Amino acid sequence: MKKQKMSKFWNMGTTIVLCAAVGIVLGALLQNVVMWLCIGAGIGVVLGAIRQIAN
């Protein structure tokens, strides 16, 4: 198994957290926090994975 730098995991985590935060804000505005939190976290995972592959 290849060792990976901690910064790669930090970047993916940051992406997930930021997208989840946007989801929470959208959920608060649209009166459905849980659904938008899940959508935001899911988008964060996908974007984080794409970002890791691109690097």
C-alpha cells in the first residue's frame, strides 16, 4: 500500500465539510436541513474524490 501525504486527506475532508456547510445553509433557507445536508455531503465526497484523482 502506497503512503499518501496527510494533506491529501485534509483537502478531501475540507471539500466535504465545505459542501456540507453549503447544504446546511440551503436547507435552512428551504426548510429541509437534513435532505440538503446529505446532498451537500454527497457532493463534497464526489468533488473531493475527483480532486484527489486529478492530483
